[in-house]
Amino acid sequence: MARKTSKNTGRKTGKKRRPATAKPQEAAERARPAGNGPAGNGRTIRIRMYNCGFGDCFLIFAPARSGPDKKILIDCGSFKTQVQPIKEIVGRVVEDLRDNDRTPRVDLLVVTHRHKDHIAGFADPRWSEVEVGEVWMPWTESDEPEAISLRSAQTRLALALAGLAEAAPAGAALSEVLQLNASANVQAMDTLQRGFAGSPKRRYLPEKDARTRTVACAKLPEVTIHVLGPSRNPDTIFDMNPPSGESFLSLLGMSGNLAARQAGIPEPFGEEWVDDKRSPAELDEDTRKRLENIHDGLETKLAIALDNALNNTSLMLMLVIGNAHLLFPGDAQWGTWRELMDDDAAGQLLRNTTFYKVGHHGSHNATPKKFVEKYLGARGGDTWAMVPVTPYGRWPEIPRPPLLNEIKKKTTYFVRSDQPGNVRGFSRDGDWYVETAIPAD
């Protein structure tokens, strides 16, 4: 029988929602995998993926040798909700952060980058009551001259594109892309830069003169954290799309130039413009028209390039808890991945991946083919992957089915946030979140 929905909200009403005043330990017990996962009697790490729709919000409960679990929150945002609006998700997260004294606390809060689908929830005033130990953000949000210059260039381009949005032929699509960027997220960024209770320490990573990728968090003495991105090289930040052999578009036999066009990258001088047998004076009428109209749609392509460049400023972390290696890449794209896979030490960390948060909702340029084939699952044993996603008409190629299929082949346990029903290795709390437990030892 179909479940009833509310005429006002469209939410499912066939299942009773948890009262906002329920005790956090009750939620924790309900969230533990119901006998279908690999968790044993030793220490376990619980990873909770909230159902934000097209957005990210992860809460990690890291076991401590003594005392309660440590809490790490990574992002809280949405661009398109599936069931629960982001306001409701924020309320649930804050409740889940409450300790026995009813004060909401988190030891480490990470924001990977400033896109709306990762930070929109932080505009909510309820974060002012949450005690935070440390806030980590990418170096591109710091007051370093290089960071200020990069943000200024991005802001100028965003403002210029915003002025063209209404007049452009694809104005609606252009406006939608721009909503993801800095101009739409001022209030959330203000909370991250200056808000929260407890006067949290703020860090912008990786630090300029860092001699190691490893960064210690005072509140997490038993967690080793490796900062794998973003790069300090601006050229890498703007290196967004993999060559055709590294893209999951290639699995469908698409050529390099077609892959570039599918990604929205203008290539006016690609191979289709080269003809060794003809001179420019002999161009046919069709080719002349193509040259005359080469600028068509350029505004939207520039907006997508801006969007992708911000993805490549993502704070990319590997959390090591006991023997488990948890990889959270944000939405990092090809440039960051290329640097890592060219580095032997970083490559070894990637080979040890136990858990993978699939980057950028499963887009083709956020998880290189090489990573899936040569690194994911390379250590042996059980491997987990979770992808926060909901279908969105503006980006029909996200998630990429070939990418998700290959990830499933290389992992033991895989789940999508929008996947209904019970999934082996995971448990659910209604429409709120899906959670798994990973052995730490």
C-alpha cells in the first residue's frame, strides 16, 4: 500500500517522526546497524550521512579509549532537498550533537568549500548554541594575500555573470549555477568565520609552510588527520577536468573533445577545426557560421568553470582512526587528484582507503577512473562507500551510472542517500539519515 503524504509539505507521514526532545543515546541505539553489517564487538566508528538531497552533511562518531565518542561534523548544506528541507536537517543535527547535559557539542567542524550544497545549513541561527572545538576550512578562505586575490577574481567573475544572467539565452540555467557560489552564501560563511559557542579555534588548511600533510586536532588525540587538498598551486585549482582516459565519460566511448563539450568547456580550436588540406580562405559556409557564433553560451560555460574551480578548493581529508582510513574529498576535481596520485606517500594513503565519501554527488570529474581501478579496495578487507545525492534535472549526468557501478564493484558496502529501503551494511532512521559502523581495530 502506498504511504500517505502531507498535502502541505509532500513529506511521508506513514512513519512517526522522532520528537525533537528525544535523548541522543536513544537515537544512537536506533542508528546502529541491525545485524546486517560487519561490526563486531571491538571499537567501531559510526558514520552518519544525512539525507540532504543534493547536498552533504556527515557526522562521525569516533571511539575514544576512555569517555564518550568524539564527534566530527563535515559540511551541512543542500542545493535541492529530497524529503526534509535543510532547516529540518539542521534542527536534527543540532539535536544529535547534544550531550547528556543537553548542550550541543562537536569536537571538529569541517567545511570543505563554500558551495551552497555544503554550507547553506550554517546560515541557521541555531548554530549559535553549538559548542565547537575547532573549525577547519580550506586555505582559500584565509586572509592570506593569495587567498584574497583568488576570491576577488572569483567574485568579480560571479558578479559580471550575474549581470548577464537575465539577458543570456540560458539565463535560468546561468542563475542557478551562480546560486551555488560565494554571492549566495554570505550568511553561512559569516557563521563559519565568526559564529558558534565555545570560541572555537579556526584553521585554514593546508598551512602555507606546512612540512607535512598530517595535522593534529587537540580535541581528537586518537585521530590522525592527513590534509590532502586543496592544492597551493592556483593552476591545479583551475585544472578541473581529467583527460578522456581518466574520465568515466570514456566508459561510454566518448572522445576527448566530446567529453570536454559535455563538461561545458569551450574548445574552439579542437580537432574538428583542423583540416590540413584546406586554407582558411576555403572555409565552407557552415564552418564560417560556427566561427561567427563561437561565443554563444560562453556565459554559462564560464559560470560552470567558476563552479568547478570552487569545487577544486575543497578541503580533502583522510581520517585515520585505529586501522580505518576514511577519505572525505569534498568535491575535489581532477587537479587535486592528479597531484595526489603523482605523489608516492599520498598514493599509499589512497590505497589504504577503508571508507570513501563519493565526491561531488557522483560526477565524472570528481572521482578519477585511476583511483577506482588502482586505489579503491587495494588494501583488501571490507570497504565502504556512501554517496550523498538526489537526481536533479539541471545536471542529468550526476550521478554518473558507470562511475557508481565501478565503485560498487570495488567496495563491500555501498549506499546512496536517496536509496530507499534496507541496504546491507547500513541502517536508517526514517528519512533523516543512513548510518554504518566500521571496525576501528
